[in-house]
Amino acid sequence: MCRSSHRIVDPVRSETHCAECGLVFEDSAILASPPPPLETGGSDGSGRGIGPFVRPGGTKRFLGSTLSLTRDGQGKRLDWHRRYEFQHLKRVMLRQTSRTVDGPLDRTPARTEIQTVGESMGLPSVVIAEAEGVYREAKVRGLFRGRSLPASVGACLYAACRRFSIPRTLGEVAQAVGAKRSEVGRTFKVVQRGSGLAIPSVGSKAFLTRYAQELALSPRVRSTVETMLDQARDDPELSGLSPHGLVAALIYLAAEQNGEHRSRAQVARVSSVTEVTLRSTSRLVERIWGRKSVDLQPE
């Protein structure tokens, strides 16, 4: 095919191939070939079972091949007729691998919205895939009937974050999808009750790790806040507070006592709470425990 007359005999593989393009002219099987695979009822001969595993809900199931239109596998440039051949092969592969439909999510713009919002929030791919699974389950059960698409997408993303203990607040998700926080919250309650999926709450320590990294706090302050969180968990008067709001208030108090000053505006911006909420929560903690009982030194 490349008009080369230089052939190489490989005694290890027992084959003769071209030295330029690698085309095999003669080969002899060293071992007996395996028996042909048995056809199953789920196979339609379209080649959809070939290639690497693709998570459920993917719009395209690629075969794992990368077809370049300019160079071959050895890095050599292709001439015009070989480029045309690879263009044709790439079109055929894309046409054959894009026919898989995995459920109601493929027929809605929800997947594109979930992918876009998830990437903008910096969520891992496994969390985005989980959000698609939650959306598919809720869509089959008819939980989104009468709900807007941003609220539905936000509820699924928030549910996926809670299933993987990703510290994301409901307000952050609502702002990312462009919907009201109350609307996303109501939709999430419907999904939580009707989907049948276990959606645990995110622990306060997950928010502590995130906020401490963004505020560049020392390990001493982190250890202090962890001790204060253990004390707050046993206090009935602090049980009804928002987890990220309580963590923000404890971070502010611990940073002040350990000499790592962080302004209320900085802590409020990182924790996505208002300065008024941060001030009131801090004063509530100081009033309940008292300044002497708030021991900010780690054990």
C-alpha cells in the first residue's frame, strides 16, 4: 500500500511485515486460535460491546481508538489517500458509536446542563455521573413533573454531593444552576423522599477541611475547631444551627484566639454565609459556652 519493497521477517511473531507502514503480508499462528464467542441475546452485531467500559448514561460509546488524520502510529505523515481513508474510518466509528440511547436522560438537555454546572463547580467526574444517575431515577419515577430544569438539575447535583460527602451548600448549587434556593430545596426534598436513594447529610468536618484550605489556616487552628465541633455536637442549644454556618463561626473564633486573624468578610465569603449570620452565630456560641469555657487550645 505504501509502495515499499523492504520487508522484514520477524521470527518471534512468525510473520512478514513491511518496514515502512507495518503492513503484515504473511503470518502463521503459533497457538491455536480461541473458539468464536457465543452470541447472546443482548448482542445485535453492531459492535457496541467492544471497547472500554463506559458509565451508564453516556451518549457515545467510543471504541477506544484514536484516529489521527495527519500521522500514523509511528509519527510519520500520511499521504492524501491514507488521510482520506482515515477520515472515512473516523466518520464510520462516530456514526456507529453514537447510536446508544440509555434512557430518558438522553432525550433531554439535562445531561448537558449537569455536565456544564458540575464542571463549573469543580466536581469530580464520578459525582457528575452520580448526579446523572439520580436524575434518571427521579425522571423514571415522575418526580420532576411541573418542576423547572434548573431546579431539577440543582437538586440532583446537591444530592450527588451529599452522597459522596462533597462540602457544597444548597445556596452554592442554586447559584450555579441559576435558580432560587427555595426552589432547589423543595425539589431536593421531593427527590429525597421519592427516589428511594440513601442521601446522607454532609458532616461538619468536611466543611471544616474545605474552609480551612481556602483560608490557609494552620493545623493548630484546624485541631482546635475539631475539638470545638465535638463539644458543639453534644450541646442541644447548637444542634439546630446550619453546619457550615457553625463551622464558619468556630473558625472565626479559633483564628482570633490563635493569632491568625481572619476578618468576618473573609470567613463569610468562603463559607457562603452573610456577615450578619456569622456575627450572630459567633455571639451565640460565646454566650452559651462563655469565654472561659471556649478553650481553643488543642489537647
